[in-house]
Amino acid sequence: MRLIIQIPCLNEADHLPATLAALPRHIAGIDTIEVLVIDDGSNDNTAEIARQWGVQHIVRHRRNRGLAAAFQSGIDRALAAGADIIVNTDADGQYEGGDIADLVQPVLRGEADIVVGDRGVADNVHFGPFKRRLQRAGSAVVRRASGTTITDAVSGFRAISREAAQRITITTEFSYTTDMLIQAGRKRLSITSVPIRTHRTDRPSRLFKSIPRFIMQTGVTITRAYTTNNALRVFVGLGLLLLVIGVLPVARFLWFYVAGDGDGHIQSLILGAALLMMGTLVAVMGILADLIATNRKLLEATLFKLRKLEERLDAGVDSEAKRDIDDRRSAQDAEILPIPSRRGG
């Protein structure tokens, strides 16, 4: 069982050594633990620090592409490196490295596909009152959108099984946390959480520059992810709402028309007709969007099968190469060993 711990980094040369030092070296049930650092366009020596600390895998972006892209790059590299479990953590030391052992246990036991580290937002001493309320409200929205029970939706400390990592592709450009949960909930993956410890971080967030910007970008991410995975419900629901609203001014015009006073209320008829047409068009858009979403599911299923096929081919090539090496060694041994001479009795 191979565990790869991935760490997305942006100018983390000062904090990375302490984060690497806190990572576990041995976990029961895990045969190999490796580290993967994703340097997302840093302008310091983050990648060099990673090399000095013996990090086995390093991915470098030529320019900053954002946390979501760095996370996806890490997942792709970890899968290519043969990871059975992937753990994502931050480089700023917010999460306790020793808790990785607890984080991977539900995956090791086959109880979950994704495990999210729960920071205990409601009473976390490192969060201010406003941040606590904001995190709880955001997690409630994500739970509703994803159909999960996760109480800390934006926690970046999480463990992912190989199969779950193969089935999820991050599409947002801001943060992977909410997009990942909504996709996982839609695909009926098993998601759970475990309590974790956190540490205070003094440096400002590299993900967002202000709370209003964070709220706006997170809201856009949630809306986009939910709409992508529930297109029919969103567009048909909106279309029906417009149809209902459109019926009201039409009914108003008909009321006055029957009463013999329809000439003065033609605006209600025009407004109602416009709303009815808009509602119909939006509902049709929902049907088309659902067809596109269905096509996306087929593409994702094809991609998943392709990844599985690549694994089998790689395993076959490795096995064949190993057999070829063994055959060569046997041939060499046969040449080296002396042939016993026959003596007549």
C-alpha cells in the first residue's frame, strides 16, 4: 500500500521544512510513504528546499495557476506514481502532520473513499467569531449542494482513495475543496470526516486577499459546481419559476379584459407573454444542459476506464520487463556456472 502526501506550495520556502519534518515516516497498514510537492509558480526556492529535504516527487508550474490547478496536478502525478492513497495537506503548518495516520484509517478499512479533516470550526480557538460563523454557513451550503454530512467543507486536509481520485476532475480555477465534495456527492462516493488538530498561522492567506472576495469566489464555485452536476434541476426549476411569474400578469389582463377594461392593461399581457417565453426557453436550456451533463458522465466513465486500462498495461509492461530481466540473469548464470563433466562408471 503506497501513500503519497501532496503539498501544494506558493512561496513556502520558509514554512516547508517544518511541514516536511512533521510528516509521519511510518503508518500501520502503509508499506511506503512518499511526499509530493507542487510548486505553483513560486518566485523563491521552494522547489530547491523540497529537493534538499529529499522529497521524492516535485511538480513545478512555470507560473502561478491557482490552488485548484496545483491540487489537480498533484493528483495526476500521484496517480502516475502508483499511489493507493493520496493525502493533501498545506505547507503553512496549519494541519498537524501526525494526524495523517488517523486521516487515512477509514480509507484503509474500506469504509470511505474520501476523508476530510474536521477542524472543529464551531469552537476552534484559532478562528475568530466571524470566521467561525462564515465557515459554518459555507459548510451548510455545501452540505445541501452535495448531499453530504461534512461539517468542515473547506478543509484542505483530506485523504483520497485511488479510485476516488481517478473519478474526480477539478474544473474550478479557485479552490478544489467545495467542487470536489459536490462532485463526490453527485457520484455517490463515500465521504466521512475525522477530527484533527490545527495550529495558528500568522501569515495571510495565499488563496484570497479579502473576506468579501473569498465569499464571492466561493459562492461562484459552489454555484458552478452544483449547476454543472444538476443542470436539469437548476434550469427547469428556474424556467418553471419564470412561467409561474409570467402567468400572474396574463391572469391580471384577462381579469380586466373580461370586466370590459382590457384596453388599459395591455402592458400586463406583454410582460406576461415575455416571461412565459423566457421561462420556456430556460426550461429548454435545462434539457439541453442535462444532455450535455449526461455526455460528460459518459466521458468521465470512459476516462476512468482508460486510466484503469493504462494501469493494467503499465503493470503488464513492468511484469514483462521483470521477466525479461530474470530470463537474462538466468541465462548469464547458466553461462557462468560450470557444466559438470560426465564420467563413465
